[in-house]
Amino acid sequence: MAARGFGLLTRLPMCAQRRSRVQRPSFRLLGCPGTVAEDLQREERLSGSAETGSEDKTPKKRFFEVQKERREQAQRTILIHCPNKFSEKKFLKYLSQHGPINNHFFYESFGLYAVVEFCQKESISSLQNGTRTPSVGMEAAIPFRSRFFNLKLKNSPTQTSEKSCVQSSHQLSPSSKKLFELLCYAESVDDQLNTLLKEFELTEENTRLRYLTCSLIEDIAAAYFPDCIVRPFGSSVNTFGKLGCDLDMFLDLDEIGKRSTHKSAGNFLMEFQVKNVPSERIATQKILSVIGECLDHFGPGCVGVQKILNARCPLVRFSHQPSGFQCDLTTNNRIALKSSELLYIYGALDSRVRALVFSIRCWARAHSLTSSIPGAWITNFSLTMMVIFFLQRRSPPILPTLDLLKTLADAEDKCIIEGNNCTFLRDLNRIKPSGNTETLDLLLKEFFEYFGNFTFNKNSINIRQGREQNKPDSSPLHIQNPFETSLNISKNVSQSQLQKFVELARESAWILQQEDQDRPSSSSNQPWGLATLLLPSVAKSKSPTKNKKEKFSSERIKNLLESIKSNRTENPTDTNGKRTISTQI
Ligand code: GTP
Ligand code: MG
């Protein structure tokens, strides 16, 4: 579902179009009446995505509506580890004994997995009742009844003729080589940015898998807190997630209190007996500690559980092996969920926002400005804020300020979290589209120009007001936290990292300006536009002063292009070449 509405296929060259079609996921939407699949089918027929806000006339869904639907869908879904070859038809028939199936897909991640969504939740209990706990020889199995199953073939040796390979959907971003090919053969910089978005954005299946993983973790946490909700937040849901991004989860215990109906008739009021601890933080640490143990000991597929309880925001980090997601589980983190909602709105307001953010994130990763290891680097969250701020500064603005969204808010949008006013208009349909018609080509150039010359030593970035403000402290980079306004979301960034960002932004602006005057023709197979910017050290190799090392970079680019060229000549439709280029994107 994610952003299929850019009309890109019509603009890509034929070879790229063919590739895009090959990559279409293999899942099937059978669409039981009244289910999310039926809604999705209807929306797809309207050729737009309400979830990601392409610029069509389809009403755009609110964040909480998407979350609610996805969660409900995930609760009707199971995960099955499958043998490598088997009959898909028989498999579906076998599962259908427990009730109709709404849709399914397969994917590979150290083995073959099936994600199967039933039309009704009850089908899962029926399946669980007919499922055995394995006997594992000398070892002992912990008899935990989850929604993660193992499919075994009975009589496998005699049925080989019936077995067939199932088609699996990809869960990974494209190789650097493939990306460079696509970018080099795009028709314009706008095309390049949209191509990159389409290649990196979360697929429908990946999104389903993320919600399913949260739902499976919720089942485990529910052993202690039966009414808890595990909600995804961050880039998994804010529409800025790249394939392969981590899965941020929020264990929401607030719903527990809300669900109990207060029977206040008569003179009595009942309260639960509870244990008290000295602070919220200690309560959070204790809860996460227990859930961490639970995941470690009983969570099927949860490995490498680490309890990071002394962090500013305590968390449990683990790998969910079957999905391949690196998960961060927090609790008491409602503001982050609100930030995700705000970014979802900004991402849905104008299709240029996501295209620009994805490219800037990839550019930053390619130049090691961001890292998966915590440190003095700029984070993806900060980069997204910088893009939003830049788009608020255009004339006319492409995005509204947070203060404007607050002014437009209804009574039902009102939201105060821990004393912080987090109110903003949540109905996307009530926000007027911007009259700004600038191209992505221009915006990319201007972004680098703007931040290459930003007075970071004096000014702070503030998306609430959409204008530069005096920095309240001496941190090199100051980006005001939109809801906890006294905090700086980029406090960790060192002066040298900021300097590196500024230099690369200037060089990138310079390259794009040079190309305006002298763009290599597409037949020359030279990297151009975004492709040039994503090559590490290419900025220096193109700049007027060249040294030996820089010449070496050019050599590397030349070799890379040769390899692309020869691969294309040998096999023009093959896009899944095994060789990869050592650029990290
Ligand atoms: P990825 O790099 O793709 O994972 O992007 P992300 O947006 O998911 O970032 P990350 O996993 O680091 O953080 C998850 C979410 O936590 C973000 O989307 C924000 O909502 C929130 N968050 C991250 N860093 C900060 C911060 O410094 N301050 C505040 N207030 N919230 C943060
Ligand atoms: Mg994240």
C-alpha cells in the first residue's frame, strides 16, 4: 500500500518499469467483506493511498484509524515457519479448516515464513487447539501457546511431486548497485527522488509484519498485563521508515485503567491493591525488567534480549528472529507516539515531503553522517525535522508550522501529555494543500544550500514556529523538541559531526549547481543528480582541487559504472545481481 500513487511507472524507462513489476509482492488480498483487506482493495482501485497520503481525492485516514485497523488485522494473523518446498494450495486448504483466510504472503529470512491473516480471530484459537507442543529429545520445551507456528510435512518423501516453490516477497532494500542503475537511468532528478522512495519505503507486507510482531509481543506482555497494548511507533508507522529500519514498540499500560467501568452507585468504590514504587521511572524499569525476562525465557523467536534500563528512556532491545526486526520496547513513552503521529501528518500532506526525507536520509547514511550505533551522529529523526523545517521556510510554505496545526485543532484533538501541550489538528482532510509548485530537483538543491549556510552557531531549528530562533544553549546543533520545547533532540551531535554535515551539504549543493550547467547525457553512463550525491567522497572528487586519494575515488566510480554498463549489456533485465558495491545506503 505504501505510496503507490506517484505515477512513477509511466515515467521510468522500460527496463526500470519491468523491474518494478517483477518486484511486486506476491501476497493475495482476498478481501472478506468488512475487513481491512476489502478496504485496501477499494482504495487500490481508487489508485491512491490514504495511509501515505498521495495527492488524490481519497479521504486520508487519521493516524489512530490506521493504527486501530492494522492492530485488529494483526490480531487475526499468524506467523508460520514453513518447509522450503510444499504445495501452497494444500497448505491454504489445510488452514481453511479453521476458517476463511483473508490474505497471505510468504517471505524468506533464514528460512521460509508464511504470514496468514484469517477473516476471524476465532480461527486462531481453533488452529491452536489442534496444534501440538513439540517433543524435543533431550531438551525441554516451554509449552507457550503463541501465534508463531512450525509447519511440518507428514509423509514428505512420497509427496515430492506435489511440492512446489512458493513465491516470496522481498523484505530488503535494493542493493547499492541496483539503486545506482535505477538512478542513472531515471529521466530527471524528480524521478530519481521518487524512484529512491519507491525502492526504500516499507512495503505492504513489511508493514503487516511489523504490526504482527507487535501483536505477538503483546501476547507475551499480556501474561502479566492482560489489557496492555503494544503499539509500533517511530519510522515503522510515521511513513518515513526505510526497509530494514528498527521496530520501535511502546508497551501501553494506560488502556488498562481506562477499560475498567467505574460502578459508582452506592457508598462504595473499589480499587485494586497495588504495589507502590518511589517514581514513574522506577515503575517503568520494573515493568520492562519483567517483560524483558519474559521475552528472553518464553518469547518464541526473541533472541539477544538486552535490558537497557538506565537509559534516559529505559528500554528492552532484542531481535525478533523470524521477522528479522531489531526491536526496541519502551513503556511510558507517549510523547514519542505523538511525534510519530505528527510526522505521519507531515508525510501525508505533500508527496514531496517523503521523497525528500528518504533521499536526505540515504545521502546522510551514504556519507556516514548517521549510524545505527548511538553516538555523536545526527539521527534520522533530526534529519526529518530539518527537512520539515526547510519545507516550512519555503515561499509559499510547503508545510504548515506546528503552531498553525495547533490553532486549527478541534476540541477532540486536545492532548496534554505530562504537562506538555501536544495538541494539533489530526484530520488531514482539513488541511489545505500548499500552493507551492517547486520541483524536487530544486528543493534538493535548496536544502543543501540552506543548511550549508545555516547559522548553526546562533540559531535553533524550531518546527513549532517554523522560523529560526536564538539557541538557548551552546550545543552545536539545536533542534527543538516539538512537544517538550525545553529539550534539544540533537543534543548528542558533536561540533565535528555538524561540521561534516555542513561541508557535505555545501559540496552537494555545488555538485548539483555544476550539473545544471553541464549534465552528463544519459547515454554516457555517468552518475548524475542524486546518484552522484550518494557516492561516498564523490563530492571531493568532483570539486576543483584533486589529490591522489580523490583521483582514486573517481577511479572507483569509473569502475562501478563500467560494471553497471557491462552488466546491462550482458543481461538487461537482470536486476538481482549478486555483486554489491561497498557504498552503504
Ligand atoms: P529510524 O532511524 O528509521 O529508526 O528512525 P526513527 O524515527 O524510528 O528513530 P528512532 O528509532 O531513533 O526513534 C524512534 C522515535 O522516538 C522517533 O521517531 C521519535 O518519535 C522518538 N525520538 C527519537 N529520538 C528522539 C529524541 O531525541 N527526542 C525525542 N523527544 N524523541 C525522539
Ligand atoms: Mg526507529
